[in-house]
Amino acid sequence: MSSSTGSAVEKRAPAAAAPRERARSAYPRYVAGKLAGAAVSLFAVLVTSFFLFRLIPGDPVKFMTGGRPVSAEQLAVYKEEFGLDLPLWEQFTDYCVKALSGDLGTSYQFHAPVVDKITEALPNTLLLTGTAFVLYTALGAFLGTRSAWRHGGLGDRLNTGLALTLYSIPSFWLGLLLIIVLSVGVDPIPGLFPTGGMESGREEGLAHVLDVAHHLVLPVVTLVAVEYGQTLLVTRSALLDEMGSDYLTTARAKGLRDDLVRRRHAVPNALLPTVTLVFVNLGRTVAGVILVETVFSWPGLGGLFYQALSVPDLPLVQGLFFVFAAAVILMNTLADLLYPMLDPRVGR
């Protein structure tokens, strides 16, 4: 009898372990598929950035010469220097080969490597977007949780109404409004913040840090105001779905207080969609900061892109477009790779 029982247990053990083994073996294939998709997307962006911006009207050579009359020999020198004398397909091949080695060309406007200009402006963009990202994610998750707990109440209606209103406002319009009211000043409100830029240029040490923080306030407020609503609504919706689950009813039946049931059981499960949204928003914020940086004259990638587009500085525009698109693709891929770790049902 004991022998047959032991045999049955041995048979059940491998059967129970089989799903776990299949899940472990499926995850590498899932990762490989996502990475391959990201690589294809990046190549598509590379191709698009090269051909799309050549449709922009304007002659780069005329900009480089400042509109001055130049001889045919000088014109040929400029074109040869930047490879503009080559057929389009040769320019594209050369662009792709150099891009694979990290060379995105030379800026027409600054006569400097595009990578150097991007590296110079990137920390400023990361400071702005990183600060705003942390604030609007925390604010959206907190208010979304509170709204779900008080579903249907006055606070819930006010929260969701304000979030939807701000989310629908263009960031550049809100930025201009804040400049008019809080920078220029509208009687009786004095001008409290700088109209733009990143620093006054006279301070050092701690005073310089405070000066940068002072310039940072309005751009960050603009980004937080238009972005926190999405996190709020996703968190609220996910938590409302969880609050009707059977396992929460069971937890309450066992005597757990309602606040503990929500905090320990409902919130962790409801945060799964929010975690995915966090990564997507981070890439989208970096790529979508162009208008805010332009309005506030913030010396980041967005302001640099606006400068390059107005010339047009084709190598710089192409390089920045690739960086913005790569940020979105990278964050989406990271979200896809992280989600199966949080929810094992994904990626099997």
C-alpha cells in the first residue's frame, strides 16, 4: 500500500513541476522575441529618420554659407565635406554604417559631432524629465489609490475630473500660461520665477544649485500637471477591478480590517498595469519634452531639436529623432521584459 502511495506521489511531483519548467524554458524565447522586435524597430527608425527629414524644404549648403554668394568650387567643397555630393543611396549606406559604430555625423550648424551635442544636452533633459517623472508617477499613483478607495465620492469625482482636464491641455499652452502668470506677473501676482533658461550664470556652489532648482520649477510643474492624470486613471481603474475580486472577500471573511485588505492585497496586484505604464511614460516623457523645453528655453534635447529643425541641420535632426525613438522603444522593451517577472502568466 505504502509502495503504491509513494509511486503516485512520485508521478504527481514531476507533473506538478512540469508547468514551472515550461515557464522557465518559455521566458528566454519571450526575451529573444522582444529583443528582436526592438532591434527591428530601431532599424526602421534609422531608415525613417534618414529619408523623412530629407523632405524638409531648405538647402543646408545655403545655411552653411550664410546666404553669401559662393563659387562653384566652394560649393563643391561644402558638399564633399558633408557627403552631400554622393547619390542618395550611398549617403544612406554611409549613414547606416557610421551609425552602427556610434557616429551620427557632423552638425551643419555647430560644426561638431552630433553625438557630442547630444551628450552635452542630455543631462539637462534627464534632470527635467527625471524630476517630473518621479513627481507625477508618485502623485498619480497616490491620488489614483485614494480615488479608488472613495469610488463615487466627491473626492473621486474631483480627482478624476481635474486629471482629465489637465491631461487634455497642451503642454506648451499651459507652459505659456504659467510664464504669463508666475514669471511676467499679473496684478496682484508678482513675477516669482524666471521666464526661461536653466541658470542665471552668476552663482556658484549651493547658490548655483538653488538657482537651477528655481529655474526648474515651472517646467516641472507643467510636465507634472499634464502627465499625472494618466497614472491616476490607470491606477484607479486597476484597483477598482481588484477590489471586486473573490480573494479580497475571503480575506475580509477571515477578519482582516478593510484598510489592511486593500493595502496588503489589492494595491500590490493593482500596481502591475501601473508598473508597465511607468516605463512607457519615462520613454514618452523624454521624447515628448520638446515643446516644454522650447517654451521655457531649457537647454536640453528638446530645445536642441527645435534649433536643428529650424535650420535645417539634417545630421543633428536625424540623431535626435533616433535618440527620442530609441528611448521609447527601450522603455517599452524593458516593460515587456519586466512584466513576466511580476505576473508569471505572461510570457508562458
